[in-house]
Amino acid sequence: MNTFYHNEEPTPAPNQPQDGGKGKEGILDKIQQLGATNVPKMEESNIHVLTIIGQIEGHMQLPPQNKTTKYEHVIPQLVAAEQNKKIEGLLVILNTVGGDVEAGLALAEMISSLSKPTVTLVLGGGHSIGVPIAVSADYSFIAETATMTIHPVRLTGLVIGVPQTFEYLDKMQDRVISFVTRNSNISEEKFKDLMLSKGNLTRDIGTNVIGDDAVKYGMINEVGGIGSAIKKLNELIEKQKSQSGGDVVQ
Amino acid sequence: MILYTYQPQNLVFPTNDDEYSKQQTLPIPGGSLVVEATNDVQSGANKYRVVRLMSTDPNMYLNSNYQPGSLLDPKFITGGME
């Protein structure tokens, strides 16, 4: 990799096109990194966006080549979103393969307990522990091609073969099931059915639920994309504003 | 070689410790940046190459200083979620 910075006195913003030559290099850089010459500018946003990508990282740090969402990074952002008066709504975009159960449930509980309107959008995949996060918001969307794999909780790595381990996993699974059934319209029975069904995943139990089906089962509210998600979030913000305005007048 | 195992790949082939230290997370106003330390080709000065921006503010992603791959001067990072 070659770099494009060769000026003696470093400017605070080396990438900004200030003169002709440097501007050209800035554009080259942008094409290299983003595949586009310019990115749109916009006004300060009242909606903040949280992306949950890759693996949800828990107590074990994964090697840096993995794309991960670290809960120690996300939780302060959620706290900031709750505290900041300028932020009126939160959009959560998911494309995750799942990961640590405790970390995933922690994020899901944080999102579901935010006082501000929240909308989730599942793009690509919202698998295993991504499911509770997907249902945690006030309203949820799934892209038509997106999938969610529902399967039982399991351990990788060292397994201690005692009955207590099984009971522990069973309890952990109950926490996931109760969270999903509390936060969506799916019944416990149906969710367990999907979780333990045979023949849907090769050599594994569970179900891969695609876009429309997730809505049909009641897990997700609606099939849609970013446009409908932002529209819904704005609606929810307006609704909350009018309600709180009513409270002040009484 | 085909390895049949129930163990995750990173337990079978552990990553070098220096792979972890390559990347670091720096706090910036409004979020944090994952960066890799690099040296500038011409001047040899220490720079940070941006790997990933972590923020909930969509506007920050439009800041060309924070776009992935851009080089930042260590002095430029003023730190802190203030």
C-alpha cells in the first residue's frame, strides 16, 4: 500500500481537499476506500443508528480478523442515546451470525428498555442470538431476502459432560425463549417448535426463517427496508412527542 | 488435511498475541475509532490507519477523516466522549 501524504507540516485534516493536487488525491483515496468519489453531507440527525454486525463478542476476545460487535462498545452508545436530548429515536441495523448469549441478551434488554422509540431492521441475517435483538425494539422490519436461524443454545469448546451442564444450557435457552415471546407476537410453543424442528437445517436441529415467514410467525412486524424503517421510526417519534405534549398540558 | 472437530477454529489454531495488539480502539468525541498504527511511507511519521468507526451518529460516517483507510495524525485524536 502506498500513501498519498507527503507534506512536511501535517494538517489536522489531511484528507480534506484544500488545494488542487491534494484534492485529487483525496478523491483517489475515496475511490480506493469507498468506491465513490463523494459522500452526501447532511444536517444533524435526530435519529441515531446502531449497527450490529459480525459476531456478538462476549467475554472472550476474538482474533482481530473477525468482524465483531463488542458489547462494551455498544452499551455506552445506548446509554448516550438514552441520555442525549437531541436523539429522538434509534434505528438498529442487524447483520449478525450470533455469538455470546449473555452479551446478546444484554444488548436486547438494553434496547427494549430504552424510553425512546426504537426500530430494528434485519438485513442479510439475524441469526441465533440476533433473534432476541431483532425483536427487542418497538417495531421490527426484516428485508425480504434476510434470514434468521433459530436453534437451541449450545456450547463450543470444552464441554463438561455432567447433567448440570445440560440443565444450565436449558435454563439459558429458557431466558432466550421468554425474551423473544415477551417482545414479539410469536407463541412460546411455536418458537420452541421452530427451535427444535428436524429436517430444516442439514445435520442440525432448528429452522432457517426467511423474511416473509418471520412476519408470518409473528416474530417480526413487517417486511421492509431502510425507507420503511425510517418512516416508521419518524411516525413513532411523532406519536411519542404528541403524547408527552399532552401530558404537559393535562 | 481435514480436521473434524467440534471446537472452534480459534481454539484449534490460536492467534498470535501480536495480532491482537496490532489494532487498538481510541476514544473520539461522539464514539470510538478502531485503528492500526502505521508509518508514513515518505516521512516515516507515525500515523493511525482507520479500520472502523464506531458511533451511532450517522453524520460521523460522512466525515472524511474517519472513513476506513484514512490516515490520522496521532495529534489529531483529541479523545474523550465529552
